[in-house]
Amino acid sequence: MALYALGDLHLSFQAHKPMDGFGRVWKHHERKIEKYVGQTVGPEDTLVLTGDHSWGRKLPECREDLAFIERLPGRKVLLRGNHDMFWDAKKTEALNREFAGRLFFLQNNFVPYRDYALVGTKGYTFEGPFYLDRWGNITGWDEEREAQAAKLVARETARLRESFRQAEAAGYRKFVMFLHYPPTSVLEETSPFTEMAEEYGVEAVVYSHCHGESRFGDSIRGSFHGIRYLLVSGDYLNFHPAQVLP
Ligand SMILES: [Fe+2]
Ligand SMILES: [Fe+2]
């Protein structure tokens, strides 16, 4: 039994949005997902997919993408990504009813794994626009957008807190925390998400969303204040799922 994570599958079996234009790593990426997840994840394992599952805009346009995910081995837990338009934040319970026993949608709830609780939410990170000098250093940013981002961060931290609250009420004291967005923006060293991770003493923080060589270093990777931070974007891992726990 092991816990794996992989993010940003960006499937489009129905929406037909080829990803090849984003670089060689995306060429036939769905075949790589099938192959590498198939080689790594066993039927007793848990695979957390950290958002941006499908390019479909509504659930009927995501059916084939979700069916593809269902056919992957192991227990599948899905996090909401910024592109997952099919997943209305208020409809998580309805999705969990519809896909019961096949897929689990993680938001305002938690998933038990051994003596751990898997908690998570989409998260949010301010992504600019930033103003740069001619050497590429950040000299300022759009303050209106930053204020809007702060509101979204507050909403997402409340959802994450609810996930922790339910897990604690059920008796869990060990946690793994999942986010779609990176835990910190490029301006930050810490954030409400890293603070919550430290408050609950989580084993690891797992996130994705960052695409392309130039963005992989946008947030924390490795050990920070005693917590492991793992970036699991599909293109970062060449679509090999990362093991989070044995
Ligand atoms: Fe993405
Ligand atoms: Fe994303």
C-alpha cells in the first residue's frame, strides 16, 4: 500500500485541446499517464490527482476524461484545479454521490489513508501581473489583482481549515496536505497555507499547477521548516506519479 500523487493531466478526449504546443513533454501525454501510472500504482494504492484534470467546460464534456481516470489503477482522489470548470465548488457532494466507489472529490472533506488524513483544497496564489525592470527583476505588481487574490486565498484557507477540522474530529492527528496552486506566490516565503501546514504539523505539502521549466521553481520544493514540499505537475515529472508515503 502506497500513496502517490500526480497533477495537471489536462485531458481532452472530448474537448480536443491538444497540448503538443506546450512542448515535447506533452506529446501523447495521455499515453504516458496510462503507461507510467499503470507501471507504478497498484490496486491497493491511493493516487491523488492534484487538479486540472479536464479541458471540458461542463460535466458532459468531461465524461471520457473522467472515465480514463477511473480506469487508472488504485483508489483515485481528485483535487479541484483552476481549469476544472465541471466541478462547481458547491457541487462536491453531488459529484461524490454520482461517482461513489469510483472517484473521490476532495474539498471540504478528507480521505483516510493508513493513520493519516489526506486533506486539501484548490488553494490560490497571486500570479501577477508583475512589473519588471529590464533585467527581469520584479519592481511592482497590479495591486487591485493582488487584493482580489487575498480574498481568494482567505476563502481557500477556510476550506482547507474545514478539511482539517473534519479530520481532527474523526480522530486523525497525522496529515498530508494537497493543493492545486503552489503554497506561496513568487513574492512570498511563507503564506497562510504554509502556516496552516506548520500549525497541523503535516507530513508533506503536495501541489502542482506550475508548468514549464521557468515556473517549476515558483514555490517551495524540498524541506522547509521541517515539512516536505513536493511539486507533482505532470510535465515536471514527465507524468510519472510521485510517491508521497509508503
Ligand atoms: Fe495546469
Ligand atoms: Fe492549474
